[in-house]
Amino acid sequence: MQTWHCVALILLSIGVYFYASYIKEVDQHSQKSVNLITEQTPTESTGIEILTQDKNTTTVWAEVVLWMQTSSEKEVAIRFHEEILESKGLLQNLLEELNKSPMASSIIFAPFISDMLETNQLDILSSLISLHPVSGNSIKIICKGHSEQSAKILSDAVQNIYNRLILNDSPNKPLLPRLQQKLSKLEELEGQIDQLKILVQEEMQNSPSESIEVMAMRSEIMQLDQDIKDKKGYLIRIEEIYSDQKNPAELLDIPPIRDFDKVTHIDTILKQLKNMLSDQTLNEFTREEVQKNIKANSLNLEKQVISAIEFLKEEVSGLLSEKKALQKAIFDQISETEMAIKRSPNVLRLDDLRQLQAVLKKEYEDENLLWIACKSSYSLFVAP
């Protein structure tokens, strides 16, 4: 066998040895990673799977048990409270409160932070809190943590947030999820009804029966339409200057910007300063001061222009709202008799939506009254 054959065999043997060692090391590392994820230790697991286990099957997690009781005789009372305790809204408020204290937040969430795993704090909170109905008027709330301290912090936060949310609950901003859904649907219907009112009053304009008051409102709407058109034209011009990358100085030729607050005054000062800078007799110190003033006034002018544009947008929005209010006011002047005669698709659709609105409104009011009768009869405390 030639020498190079021996060398090749030796190199091949060494390569096989290192490859086998590498494969063994990878297998060991993979198994170790699996053990790290599945092992029941609070600092090395996702926690979410572990938290679904029964208290008797794990001794890793500390627990604080809260007790929710209601003295209301209504069977639905405890279900109302349970619905709130399970809601995403409660978790969001709880998370906001915990994030106000970085230390408290760190104590609760630190075991779940990992470079390998994405963590969703709302999901973690949901896993740390579990509800167990005990009777027809009581619920056990288990707050878990990787330590007694974290479990205690979480249980205190749950108590404080829940009590505060109950105090701030109102018919206009309900806490109960089912009421939130009904109110959202009512607001959606109200928007549809308002739009139909506008369409109906437009259909019935120039009617011989229109009062002088209605004709005056229609005249005002015409003026508003012209103002809206003019101001929208200014906004379109502003957009063209920006999109076409034209000279920003052209913005100062637009009346709402030119006439806004101190825009003209600052622009005049800038022109004077630039004229001073063109004077070759200026000494170095004065020239530097002029340049500083030009920079400061340029920044101030830029802020003024931005404010002017925002103000113009707000004006257009205000005019549109004013027009909408007038159109609804005109609709209110239309008699039911006139609409009954008209019976257009929009009128028929409006009747249907009004009936649906009345049904939903009664349902909302009845359920809200039931909730009001139940919500203050609860007590929330740490179980002895």
C-alpha cells in the first residue's frame, strides 16, 4: 500500500470519529433542550402547560385562593361575576396595573421570559388565574405563581382591579361583557339609522310642505357644503405639494396656513434675517447669531405650518359634523304621515331598524337593571 493511501485512511478514520462525536453531542443537546422545556421548574418552562395541572399533581407552583361570594338571591348573580372574571377586559386592566410597577411585573412574568419562546402576557395571566365554581353563589379563584410572593402580588392585583372596575361600571360604559356586546350593537344600529335619516331627508327635499325653518336649515347646509369644498381643496393642494416634493414655501401661499396664528409674522422675520445674512459687511459673531436665529425661526415656522394643517383638518371634520346634525334636524321635522306616504326603500328600512333598535334597547335596559341589582352584593376575599 502506498504512503498516500495510508494517509488517506488515517484522515478518513479521524473524520468518521469526529462526525460520530458531533452526532452524539447534538443528540445529547437536543435531549437536554427537551428536558428543559418539559421539566416542571418555574424558570425553565413555558408555564402554561404546567398550570393546567391539578394542584395535587404539582408542588412547584405557589397558590393564593380568593373566594367570591354573592348574597343576591338571583341565580344569575354569580354567573355575571364569573363572566367578568373570565373576560379579556379584566386581564387587560390587570396587565396595565401590573405594568405600572416594573418590579411586580418582573416577579410575575420573569419565569416565562425566554429567548427561544414568544410570550404573550395576557395568555400567561389567563393561565395563572383559574376559576372553580363552588356553589350557586360562590366561586373559588386560584392565583398561581412561581413563588408565594408572585402569587400574593397577583391575588392582590385581582382584588384591587376587580373592586375598582365594579365601582367604575356604568350603563354608558358597562363592565359586563354581554352588556358591552349589546351596547356595541345598539351604537352600530344608531349609526345606520342616522345615515338613513340623512338619505330620507334628502329624498324629501323641495317638498311643498317644507316649513320656513327647514328651508333655512337647507340653505345653511348649502353654505356648509361650499365651506367644506373650499377647505378640502386646500387639503388637496397641501397633499400635492408634499407628494410632488415641491418647494415647502408654497404652503405659505395657502390662505388657511398663511393666516394661521404667527405664520406670517415668523415668515417676515425669516426673510429679514436672510437679507441680513447676505450683507457681506457682517462680522463673524453677528453672522453666527443670525444663522442661529434663522434655524430657530425655521423650526418654529415648521411647527406652525404643521399646526395649521391639523387645525384645517379639524375644521373640515367639524363642518361635516355640523352638516350631519342639520340633516338629522331636518329629518325630525318630517312628519310620520309624510314618510308613510313616501314609503321608499330607505323609509321601509328605517322602520325595520327602529323596531330592531327598540327591542335591543329594552333587552339592554332589562339586563342592565338585573346586573345593577346583583353587582353590589358580592364579597371578594382571601380564603382562610
